[in-house]
Amino acid sequence: MSAVAVEHARQQWEEGHRRLQSYSVDPALNLQLHSEVSAVVDELNRRVGQTFTLAELTQAYNEADRWIYDLLGAARHLTIIQDSAFHLYARRAIDYAP
């Protein structure tokens, strides 16, 4: 996985997380979205594990289309949920740097 691909993915994840935060003005929707983000983070923990690099997480991101719909169905804000979850999970990477 190239450094450019990893950086591009990180930018997408950060943007998704920013967009998720913009929904904080709607408490009910915000709670639902955070619950769905948590479900994706739990699935990432199962699929990626505790020890991983950002490159490995980027590879998992590229493959997420295979399982994300099974997990969340046709969630209205699927891309935001997915990107935000990956953003949060990336902080656990052994090579993470803000």
C-alpha cells in the first residue's frame, strides 16, 4: 500500500468524521449515527485486530464494501458512518501520527 493511498484514505476518514460531528445539532440522529459508528468500530476490531498499521487499515477500508452493507444495511449516512469509524479506529494503529 502506497503512502499516497494511505494519506488519501486518512483524508476521507477525517472528512467523514467532521461531517458526522455536524449532525450533533440533531440529538436523535446523532445518537443513531454514533451507535452505527460504534458497530463498525466493533467489526473493525474483529476483522483487523488490535495490532495493525495504517496501510493494513487502508486495505480493510478498500474491502469494506464487502461487509458494511451486511452490518448496516442501507443506512442513510453510510459513507459518513464508515469514514468516521475508520477515522476513530486509525488512532489505534501502531504507526498513527496526528
